[in-house]
Amino acid sequence: YHLPEEKTMALRGRNLVTGLPEAVEVSSVELREATSSSVQTIIDTIRDALDESPPEILADLMDNGICLAGGGSLLQGLDRRLTDELNVRAWVAEDPISCVARGAGLTLENLDLWSTLFVGLERGSTRHD
């Protein structure tokens, strides 16, 4: 998503070729291009999940929208792009970074309550069949 005003910032780190410290100017245009494939994968994955969701879940999503959490939700314009492409309101959670950790902690504290959501996952697997 294009920003109203494109931005640049200096990133500092070690040049992997020379091994020396270096500062590089990076623009929001370059970052958008670098993340475009990953963002499209996120959109496609959500679209697939919506396609497989029962009508009552879709109705809830239409009423309440999709809450984005975690560091990726802080990509500027991601919520607007999801809203535009999926026709479902997307919004960023309050304090999206720590809400992921808090949610994981609550899930672990109440694992018996949530265990049915984990059916089909093998220990250590990131795939859901």
C-alpha cells in the first residue's frame, strides 16, 4: 500500500561482503517491494481460510472484522490492503506485539479448554492437515 508520503531511513549494520560497519538508506518503496511476496501470501492464506469457513463464522467476521496481531500487523497499510482485497474490515489490535505473548500464555494456562483447536497437529509440526 502506498503511503501518503514515502519515507526513508538509515539502517546500520555490518556489510556482509566487506565485514565493515555500514549505513544504508532504505526507502518505504524498497521495503514495500521486499515484503510484497510475503504480504500476498498472507492475503492468499486468509482468503483460503475465509473460503473454508462456515457461514456463521463468516457472519461474525463481517460484523467484527479481522483483528491483526503480532509484529507483521504493524506494516503500514496492511490493515487497509486486507480490508480492500478481502471485503472484510481488518484492524490492528491494541498493543499488537505483547497481545500475542499474552494470548499464548492464556492458551497454555487453559490448555484443556483450547485443546480441541489443536487436533491434527503433530508435536513440533507447523503444518495443519
